[in-house]
Amino acid sequence: MSDVSKAREDFLRDTINHTMQVHRDDGLYRHIEFSRGGSSVYRFDLITWPGYLTICGDMGTWTFSRTADMFEFFGGNFEKGVNPRYWGEKLQMGAAGRRDEICMEFDEESFRSGLREWLAEYQEENDGAASIASTINELCEESYNNEHQACQALFDSDIPNSYDLMEGLTMKRYSHHYLWILHAIVWGIGSYTAAKQPA
């Protein structure tokens, strides 16, 4: 199951008894709460003002900016899914923040896959790469808690140009919290839009 599908499944399970309460609905100024009887467990609020959407609650606070009406930007079709890469580009943060630090997390398997891909290319271009293959296999058998540990192991190895290798590796994936939040936004907008339709 993909990370996106897992987050979607978890979101649906976590919010199965959520109801909607509209605190403000004044054009582009909205405040809509989704909770289980006011409980803070997996509660989230959608708050909009011209050009911005903030979702806050049990999974943190996230602010996005792109168009005047952010409900239109995200849409409300839960079945259509989410767009983590493009929507992540609209994520707002402080001056020192980096998007990949906010919505991405270290992924050990991506690190290992990247090392194996690099090794395959290296072996095609270089004869006698047995010692490098052995080092890569050892690195792939280790366990890493974070990106720093993985990078340090790579730098400490006898792999030539390990800094260049590290620059090309993909070591991250979208965090579960971030993907959960995207599903919450789309589901919340869809619920709000459906409630406004005439009976």
C-alpha cells in the first residue's frame, strides 16, 4: 500500500465519527471545525481568508497560500485524491523553514534503494568494483534512525566521491502527518460543500 493510500485509510478511520460545526461562513472568511463531539482527538479546523487556508488541530498547524479562494484551489473531491508535491509548494513557513523539513521525513528504504541504484551504475562503468559492492551491502544492512546517521555512515565509508553520491540520493518521503492533513483538507471542503447544497 502506498504512503498516500495508507494516510487516506488512517484519516478515514481516525475521523469516522467526526461532525462539522461552522463557526464562520462569510465569503472567503471561514472557520469550520471537524471533531467528534468537540473532542480534541483528531480534531481539525479549516480557516480561510483571502489567499490563505490554515488547517490546525491534533495533527499540527499548516498554512497554504495560492489563490484567493483556497477551497477552490484544493477542491473537495475526496475520491480524486491529493497532490502532495504541488500542494507542498504552496505551504507557507517562517523565513528559516524549508518545505522538505516540514512535509518530508527520512526514509531508510529510499536510502538503501538509492545506494543499490548507484552501485549498479558504478559497476557498469568500473571494473573490479567488488570492494565497493561489499561496502554498499554493509551500508544497506545497517539500521538508521535519521538522515544524519545515514549520511555519516556513507561519509565514513571507503566509497569514492561519497559527497557526490549523497547529493544524488533520495532519502525522504512525504510524512504521514502531511499526507493525513491533505486528506483532511479535501474531505473537509467536500463535507462543507455538500452541506451547502440545497436538499
